[in-house]
Amino acid sequence: MLGKGAFADVYEATHVRSGRVVALKCIHKNLMSHTALQYAYNEKKVLGELHHSGIVKFYCCFQNESYLFLALELCVNGTLRDLMRRPGQLPESYVRLLAA
């Protein structure tokens, strides 16, 4: 497990055929309102359309009755949010510049 949120857990996983190591975001559909679930589907759509070195890569998605799974690029150093929380890692002014 890499992380846990209110509606999702993220695990490190390996694709059996390709051997690619990914971050597998497992979104609990049964814990979400219809609006929140729509947000998750929109996240999948937007990530699938974006191709930029500064944005996590989206590989694929699949679902069952309980979960929506997103296979994403594994960021071994954590997220930008994680880096911002570490003292002395990234000044807020630098993060603002990156996000602009």
C-alpha cells in the first residue's frame, strides 16, 4: 500500500504481461455519492487525455461492482503534495510556479 484516502487506496502493482510497475488506485464505488463517483470518472477521462512530463501518466482503467481501478505512473518520490509537506523540500513559491 502506497497511500490511503477517504474513497481510495493506492497500491504498487506489477502488470503481469509487460512487467511494468504502476500505482494502482482502487476507488471504492460503494462509499461514494453519485456526484463523487462522477468526479472519479472525470479524473480518469482527464488523465487519459493529458500527456505532459509534469503530470502522472494514465495507463488504463477497469472496474468491478465494488471498485474503479486506475493504473497510473508510479511516482517513487511521492506526490507534489507529499514533497510540499516535507520540511525544506520545496518552497511554496516554487510550487506555485510549477502549477501555473
